[in-house]
Amino acid sequence: MGTTVLSVATRAVLEACERLGLDGDALLVSARLTRADLADPDARIPCEKADQLWAAAAARSGNPMLALDAALALPLGAYRVLHYIGAHAPTLGAALERVVRYFPLIDARVAWQVVDEDREVALVMAIPGLASGVPRAPAEYTFAAIVQQTRASTGIPWSPRRVEFEHLAPPEVAARHRRAFGAPCAYGAERTALLIDTQTWARPVARADPSLLALLDQHAGTLVASVPHEAGLVARLRAWLAERMQAGDAIDIAQAARALGLGTRTLQRRLDEDGTKFATVVDEVRAETARSLLADRTIALSEIAFLLGFSEQSAFTRAFKRWTGSTPAAARG
């Protein structure tokens, strides 16, 4: 099985559509799914089938807010492991950090950054390989689900300071977003992000239990390790790039093509078909590798710049700020 998503998200879409009067059985047929596929809250389904149901639902519903409505319709505690972790984390911020750390349990395609900014923390969402940014439907659904579910798990009635979307939105959509998030929203932004002020981020969770949290972390880590991940071309290229960068080896497209058993032109064409470019994938993997290396304080910033293929530390600093909005030194703290 390739990349998968948790079935509960697709079930929420299905149930929302049925409340709107749509034929749920017809939607299931369009995605080659059955109700039994969606019945187990811990079950996973192929991303392709989930996407097909989303597409069929959007086409038949005529509801431009379907994704938001589906997220708001999620039962509290729908993502059980993350719910329990949030309930026993020391702070709201610790709960949110774990949501993004263990997000492959929900959808293994999504990548996250946690960026410390001036008086606020940004949870930045990305879907690698999408050059146009995060589409509106997954952005709406994911952010609304995170806010609603962590309010329930932590017992903290929090709202973000701001929500940033890469897509544009008409006034009526913006009004719905503001009501759902309890915060202003920006559109046409350079990223898709939830911004939380540092005081809210640090709010304590009343039921925090360090011992139980440690057990839950261990369990969630085991579950994430068992999630099937995409074995496609882009994933294989990303794995090869990450290995080369960690070793500080030179990178070029001809080497990558040989490592993947392809000609250079074939690799370029296949990446075009997947909606991305070699340089884009390199940039994404550099950003991910940089964050990983920065966590090791024994590695100097100049050495990280060298490992990532930058000729000067200043070039690395500029790139890192473009990726995250922060400098490497500030991110390391």
C-alpha cells in the first residue's frame, strides 16, 4: 500500500455530505470504498481513494465550505491517540507540537514546520510536490480539525492569533473562517500557517501527566513507524537527497537520475508529471535536513551550511529565512 490517510477524516466528509442530502452510497462507489472501510477509527485507506471521495463530494454537494463543515463535524476525540496525548501534555504548545510530530498517523503526505517568531509560534503546513501551495480544502479541514480537537483534548478554549492561507477567498468565505477560528485570516500569503501567541502556546493543561505522556509518546512513535509511506519516484528521490546531504556529498540531477536507474531527461519528465522540479525537491529536502541538523548543537552553523551545499554561511542563512521566516541561529535558540 502507498501513502494512506486515517479513515475517520473521510468518514466525516461522507457524513457531512449525507446531512446535506447527498447519496453517500454513490460517493463510496465513486471512490471504490465501502462503509466497512470507514467503520474502524484506526483503519487507514489509500490516499487516492480518499481524494476521489473528496472530489466526488465537492462536485455533487455544491457546498464551497464542505471541507470546513466536515472538520467541524468531527466527533470530539476522533483522532484518539492525539486526543489522549493532548490531554496529558504539559502545555497547549506541547500538545500542538505532538500533533504535527505524529501527523503521519492522519495523513502521511503533509509536512510541518514549527517556527518560533516574534511573540508567536507558527505551525506551517506544506504538501511536498505541490508547487502551487496547499489547496484550500485540505488547509481548511486540517486547521479547523486541529483547533477544534485540541480545544477538546486540552480543555483550553484557545484561538489562534492569525491564520494564513496561500489561496484567495471571497468575503463570505473569509467571514466563515473568522467565525470558525475566532481569529483574522490572511489570504494570498506566502505560506499556510496557524499563528499562536506565545502566552497561549504556554498555557498549562490541567490534566497533564508526565508519566502517562511518556507512554503515549512511545506508543505514538511506534504507530508512526508502522505507517506505510509512498514508495514513488519523488519519495525515492527525497530519500536519496537526504542521505547525500547528511553526508555532505555533492548533488546534481545526473547523479540522482543514475541512482534512481533513470536517464536525466526521463527523471525531469517524470518529475514534471508529478507536478514538481528537481530544484524544488532539493530545496524542500534541504529545508528538512537543516531543521534536523540544527537540533544537534554539536554541529556548527558553518558546517551545516557546508553539508547542505551552500558556499557560504550567509547563503544558508538567507535560504533558511526564506524557508521558515527565521534565521538558523534563532531557530536553534
